[in-house]
Amino acid sequence: MKILGYEIKKPNAYIQPPKEHHVGTFSVVKSPTRILASDLTDFKAAIEAGRYNINQERSMIYDYYQTAIDFDVTLNTAINMRLLAATNRPIQYVDTEGNPIANADEFLQSPTFTAFIADYLLATRFWGMGLFEFGYSEFKGRRWFKYEKIPIKHIDPYNRLVRRKQNTPSVNDESWEGRSNVRFVGHPDLGGLLLQLSMVSIMKRAAMNDWSSYCQLAGNNFMIIDYKGELPDPFKREIARGNLANIGRGIIDKLPNVDIETRNLSSSSQNALFENYVNYLDELTTKMVLGQTMTTKDGSSRSQAEVHERTQQTIFDDDAASVLNFLNFELYDLLPLWGLPLGGRFIYPMNATLKQAKQLEIDMKLKELGYIWTMDELKSRYSI
């Protein structure tokens, strides 16, 4: 095709082919994540495909997981709050007498170690499983913590293989058996909180689409034409409609025998219906992630807020216990790799204020049982 003497060619659609990547010592051909529509029928098919123990296909369900995280603001915020509760909690490596071990703080406070804590919780709590390969990097004469997270679509948990292509068996697949620096976390069966959260996110996106369509339609002003007398012939009707169209351009003609009523079809009850439904789905999301809704919404009472806070803290404490169990049992034999001695243990140190508050709670219960302290004992216990 020529335009003004120049040959114009239609550009060819270019799709970048998948490239091979090295994730640690494993080789994978990564494919981009698909952004999937809010369709519960396809979601059901993705779950069924991911639950086969042999030749399972989990790429689609994991795309649903990632789509939910990327496009559901409430879900993304709730997950980040839960991860921040774990990464902002200081960890210590202490000896048998409870004394901090030298050089351990630099190891535990490194950005890479903090990132691993978040990735570990994402894998075990939300995605259902994960595979990590640990190593070290050298800087200023020291070995520093380093890890690689294997893409979840390439993990075959039943055969304990890293697939070169996502969920597609190949002769180039690599086993992680016998690799002392590789750790599998979670459970091989399809699961994780994102299995339920993705369904709620799909329902929310569908509701938001319907709400948006309603706002676009009902938010317009509609003109209702009332012809006086007998019905006009089609010619007069077209003249009236043409005159009404000119009103938008600032031209106003007199319309004989015609009454015009401007009406907005938006309804407060209809808007409330959409709003309440979306709010319900948001509250369901925060309950599943944080155990409560008070963090993102105002509560009705102080007592309710305290109950919700305790529920949330229970979830945070369970995450912290999971992190400590992994460090003390699964990662223990790799500690010399980073210059840390064996024989110690990882703990979450209790700050002085929290420790004193727990001690006071215990002492108040003992007082109810009739135990009385002397003034000297109280001064000693609370550093008065």
C-alpha cells in the first residue's frame, strides 16, 4: 500500500521468545505471567488441572494467584502488612547461655536476609510451597548470606525436580535431591491462602466491572421527549431530535409542541448495593490474611478493636514461630557457610517494655491468688 508515493507496510506482531535463565545452579526457560480475566469457570478448571499428582498443570492457577496480588489493592496491602510484621521483628543468634554471638547481627540485618524472610512467608503461607537455593557472596573479606528463589511454576514437588519449562516434563529437568544447599518449604499439594483469596479477588473484580458499567450508564443525563397532542410523523421527529442534538453545541432552538425532561438514572440504593458487596469482599480478604478488619476499617468499639488486635497478633506470632523453626532446624547445618558457629539458636528478643508488661500481667494474677510482694521486691522486679 502506498500513501503519498511511500510504501507503507503493516508491522508484524512481534512476540519475544522465552529465554533461558540461570536461577542459582538451575536452568529454566521463564514465560511471562498472563493477566487473566475474572471468570470463575476458568478458575475452577485451573484448580482441577493443578490437582493432578501426575503431569499436573499449575501455570494457570499460579497466574490467577499473581493476578490477584497485582490488581487487588486490599489484598496487596494486607499481605504487605503481614510481611512487614515479620521482617521488622529483630532476630538474634545466641549461644547456649543466651548471649548474642559475634558477627551474627550483621548477617541477620542484611537486606538479603530480610528479603528471604518475606519470600519464605509468601511461599509457606500464601503460595503453598517454595524452593530455595542458598549460597554466599564475598565482600570485604566476609561471606554474606545469599539465596535464589526457584520460580514456582518450575517446581515439581512430587518428583522433586526443577522443570526447565514450566510444568512440562523434559530430559533437561534437574533434581534437587542430594543438593545440601537446597531447601523445599511448604506442602506439595496445591494450596496456600491465595487459593481462596484468588477466588474472592475474581468476584471483586467482576463486581467492580459491573459497578463501573453502571456508573458510566446511569451517570449520564437522559432527555425524555414528550410530544404534545397526536404523535408526530417521522420527519418532524427527526427535526426535533436534531434540535436536541444542537443543545449540546450551544445552539438552542424553540421546539413547538415538545416538552423535554432531563433525568439521571443513578440510584443511591443501587450504588449502596455495589458498595456493600465490594466492602464485604474486602473485609473477607483482610479476615483471611490478618484475622480481622480493624486494621483497615474503623471499629465499632474499643473492646472489639482489642479482640481483633489479639487475633492479628496471634497470626503474627505464628509466622514468627515458623521462621524460627526453619532457621533453627532446616538452615542450621548451613550456618558455617556464612561464618556462624554451630551450637547456637535463633530467637526473637523481647524488648524491655513488652517483657515488663507480661511480667505485670502475671503478677496481677498472682496477687488475685493472695500473693503479696514487699516494697523491696517490687523495686527489684520493675527497676523502680
